[in-house]
Amino acid sequence: EAGREDVEAYEEQRQMGVMSEAERYNSVINRWTEANEELTKAVMTRLEGDQGGFNSVYMMLDSGARGSREQIRQLCGMRGLMAKPQKSGTTVKATIENPILANFKEGLSVLEYFISTHGARKGLADTALKTADAGYLTRRLVDVAQDVIVTEEDCGTLRGLTARYVKGNNQDEAAAWDDFKGRLLGRVALVDVVDETTGDIIARGGEELTEALCDAIAHAKIRQVEIRSVLTCESKRGICVKCYGRNLATSKLVQKGETVGIIAAQSIGEPGTQLTLRTFHQGGVASGGAESAKIVSQNAGRVALEDLRVLKVKDESGEEQTVVISRSTMMVLNDANTGLQLETYQVPYGAHLYVADGDIIEEGTKICSWDPLSTSMISEVAGRVEFNGIVKDVTYTLEENVETDSSTCVIIDTRDRTMNPVVRVVDAEGTILKTYDLPVGARLQVEDGQLVESGSIIAKMDRIVAGGGGDITGGLPRVTELFEARNTSNPAAVSEIDGVVSIRQKVKRGMREVVVTNTKHGDSRTYAISISKQLLVQDGDSVRAGMPLSDGAITPSAILAIEGPTAVQEYIVNEVQDVYRAQGVKINDKHFEVIVRQMMRKVRIVDSGDTHFLEQDVVDRTEFNAENDWIFDKKYVQNPGGSKLFKAGQIVSSRELRDENSSLRRHDLPLVEARDARPATADQVLQGITSAALQTQSFMSAASFQETTKVLNDAALRAKEDELEGVKENVICGHLIPAGTGLPEFQNLEVRQAPDQIEAEVMAKIEAVKK
């Protein structure tokens, strides 16, 4: 009922001209999604409490035997919003806005049934297409990870990952702690896990985190734990027991010889058939949660706000609100006693802030909120508005509103690439105080020549639904996109350095230049961004490295370049996990880590130093490290002097150099001049699973995967030898596979009785005879 009233209210607002059509549509969809979620929660709570938790339907769902929350919702709650029949590629209004309020238990009306049919048919058609895609994904995964085998007990690395406690928006605390425990269970602690309040050591470094230890960690409210991970394992071949942790099949630590790569590939590929091919699940029920538009603290603590710039603005009722006008504001919540960092949030531009720097707040305090459907452009200075490049029917059109007899200017994409619509705020003398670039789709809220206060809204833009990424790819295509490390079609421009933004007003070839300048070091970067893209920054804003400057998705390669390998590994693992989680499929993180480790095997040589590598060569990380270790204490001959042994450019050991020079000294010949040899430097490369599988050490494995002729030609040209180290090559040759008891170290075992044991047995026999 509340949902219906809200929807009517939205319609009224649109008729009054407060909202645009798109805003109204998004609000309606959001409101129904919310109502649906509330109802689902009510249904689940009711089922859980029924018959003391022994309700047969709930037991079936809870044990994970069959069914999902989603299906129970359609049976006992409401069927919810349905997807529209449409051609793929059109994203506008993909959902029918009148939801099916009935459920399957009550039965659907004829009209509701008719709307549902579309989804059911689509579901069946999709399933047929999906099986092939999922099968191919599994094949690629197996091929890239087949040679990951547990080969040693401990690689002795000092690196690991930090597992953090994260609480979702509509998640209760118990569930969040369960998730956290699930991520820790069966891992190996990297360093001692210490309870900050008492100083007790809960788990030692190198110890497996068992159920009991995980409970103790959750009980002590420890929010981050350093764990060993496959991603940071330093084994030359395969991986080590400590970095992998527990074998999920036996609930004991993994054994040497376990083919964890193939297990990981199958664990990820098998549920692939359950993922949706497109964005909706469950026979066309529209998916997606309601966007929450506020930040609420999960803990009590002291607030610290970094990079904060605010304006005091009076709202409609005349109350004063604090509005954030900086784009890089971070809110950090620290423990009031220990000063430990508990949570960090990015506060969005235009948000209303309810706390101040240094405030001590309780758990559940609302920190800030914002309009979920539109972003505003707020004037930071008072003055007069001047339009520039805003021409009717060239860069803007008028949207008429029949009911209220008013019209709004909406900026459109212009063919004329030299026009750049901007709003300038000038003072009485006509000096430009501030310039605001208008993106396509902005709705102007001011007139030319109007006087504005600081805090006035200049224009409104629809907030891009689905968190800033244009088209939402869901399900299998998204998983494939991540594992293949593909860059999206319209990536965001991302700032590589911290600094201040300046936007050049001149437009060349439809691109505008955005310059980020670091005031401390004085270096600057220039980005060319198309006019049609929405800029997320304005002139004079301060940004941090890794912040997007324009709309679009951030590509994995950008994350790798700016924030480094660890960040991109975490990003891929989390993103893929999100896709599976949305479908209610639980997969342990370590499987994804095994695959991502394989995607990050290669490095690209930046400077070859005195090694045999060439610049821009892509080589294996182990080969690169081995070469650098070898050259570490060597000398590079600059001038051989009187030596007959050495030539210029030769790499020799310090000892050889010393011996040669002492022999030259005895003969009064000029000495050999040498300097320390320089090691090579390289950058990490992120490969997609297909190219990673084609570039494995073994050419047999690669040739049996794809592009056979190319792989074999390449192997022949390089005179490659196959060491037969992986599983696949050995299968092809008909050998025993190097896994399980086929590991070389098991093969070379000789089974004999211990000599002292034989002696004891003989003595026992003699004793028996004597008796």
C-alpha cells in the first residue's frame, strides 16, 4: 500500500514539474524493489520462526538442498517487477513498472500471467544458449590453471592479504560476521592475530584458522586479519600448503600433490550454467537491489573527515543544511579509545552531511544522505549566471511540461564539435569566478543573467542507474569479461596522480582537455575526454589517484597501472564473487585467487639492465626473478684492459674478476675495468585467461587448447623443449600425471623396513624361542 501511495506521489511530482520522466520512472522502480525486499524479509523471518525453525520449506532452503530466497519470495511474497520483452541492446526502461503483486500460492490474474509468459519463454531459450557458453568458460579455466599443483609445505613468503570485516547496506551484524568468519575459515594466519583490548594472542602466525579460532576472532571483534593467500605464494612451481590452506573436500589442510588448479576451475565453471545469460534472473523477474542513498555508521567511534569542503544551504523549509562540495572527501571512523581505523567511506559530491570532524558518534548514526536518482551541480560562489555555447536546438532542447505549462532546458549531444555548453558565474565587474561544464542530459535550473547565491543548484543530472557503469552486464558475460581482463567499450578516464583539476575551455576534435596538477611535486597529467561524456569533476576540484574523471567503468588495466597488482587482484576476485553471490551461488575465494594468480604470471620488461632480456619482452615472473637473482652479485666488464679471458660487455663473478686482475697485476698489464651489473626492471602484466593459457611454459598444453598451428610454429622457431611439468602435457604423452602419488618425490621413494625395527623383531623371535 505504501508503495502505491509513493508511486502516485511521484506521478504528481512529475505533473507539477518537480521531477523529470526518467527520474519518476527510476523512483517507481526503486520504490517497488524496496517494497519487494521488505516483503521478502518479512516472509523469511516468518518462515524461520515457524514450527521452531523446523518448517520443511525453510529447512530445505536453509540447508542449501534446493531453492533460493528468490524462489521462496515468488511463492509466498510477491512476484515483483517483470522485465520487458525487448531487443537486446536497448537499455531504456527495461522493466515494466507495474509489479505483479500476487504470488504463486495465491495465483496470478490473467494479465499477470500474460506478463509472466514472456519471462518463462525467455528463460527456456536462454538455457539452451547458456550451456555452451558455460562449458567454454570451464574449458578455458581448466586450461589456464591445470598446472597449479600443491608442491611444497611452505614457500616461506612474508606477504599475504588482509581480510576485512565488511557489512552490507541491508545486512545485519550477525550475518556480516558469519561472512567474515567464512572468509577466514581454513586459511593460514600470516602474523599473530592479537586481541587489541587484552593483548592476548588468539592465533599464531602460520597456524590454520579453525572454527574455534574464527569464533574467537569474531568474539574479540577483530576487524582485519592478515592471511596467507595463493596470490602471494612464492613457490617456483605450483603453490604451497600454507598459502592454500584447507582442502574444502576434507576440511583438513591440503596435501602435497593435490591438483588445486583444476579443482578451482571446475568449482567456478560448474555453477556457470546457473548464472543468467543476461541481466534478469528467475524467468524474467527484474533483478537488482534498491539503491541505498545514505551512509550509516556500523560502529561507534570518532569521525575524521579528510579533504572536506562544505557550503551551508537553506532548504525549502528554511533549515540550514551542510552540503559537501568536494569530490574527494573521505570519512574515516576511528575507535575513540585505541584510534584504530574501523571504517572508511567516500562521501559523494552534493551529499547532506550530518556529522562534523571530530564528533564522537554511536553505532547506527546517519552520517550523510543524498538524492539517489539525480546529482546536482551546486554553485560555490554568489554572482550572476552567464551562458556560453548554449544554443537552442544545437546544444539544448526545451522539454515542455503540459500540466504546469513550464519548460526545462536539457543539454543534448551536439554535432558541432566546437560548441562546449558551459555556465559561468561572474561578479558585478564581469570577472569569471567559476565555470561549470554541462554534460549531455543536464537539466538547467537557472536562466541566463539570473543572480545566484552560493549553494544554488545550477543544473541537475540523472544519476546513472547501476553505479556509474553504462550498461549493466550481469551473469556469465560479466564473469567472462573479468577473467578475460577485457577493457569496457567506454572506459572512464582515471586520474593517475593526486592533484587539482583544471579544465581547458578550448575543444579540439570533440575532445576537451582535463589537466590534473600535483601542487607538491609539480608534475601534471593531461586527459582528453569526449564532450559527450559526463565529467565527474569541475574546474578547481581536488582529486586522488585512482578517482574517475568521467563516467564509465574503471578498467582493470587502469587499476593495475595506478593502484598496483594487489588492488587489481582484489578487484577481480570481488567483482566475480559479486556476480555469483547475486545468483545465490557460494564459492570460496581461494578458487578465484588460483585463477587470478595464473592471470598475473607474466611481467613486461621496462629496462633490461645487463640481463639477456629485451625491452617490452613479456616473460614469466619466475624466469625474471631467477635471472635477476643470478646477476645480483656479478660484475659487468667495461674495459677488458690486458685480459685475454674477458671481453667488453661480459658478465663475470667478483671472484673471477679478482683472480684475473691479480694475475694481470703480476704481469704489469692494464687491469680489467668493471662495474656492478644492473638487474632488469619490469611491470606486472594482467592477461586474460585465454592468452595466459596460450602462453604457458608447455607448448603441448597450449597447442591442445587453441590456435594449434600458431603455437606449434612458434615452438618450432624457438626450438622449445617441453619439460612435461603440468598435468595436461603428461596426459597427452600417456605418462603418469605429476599429481597425487605421481609427484616426483613420491615416485622416488623406496619402501624399506627400518634397520632397528628389523633388529627388534629378530630379538623378539629369539626371546620367544628361549621361552
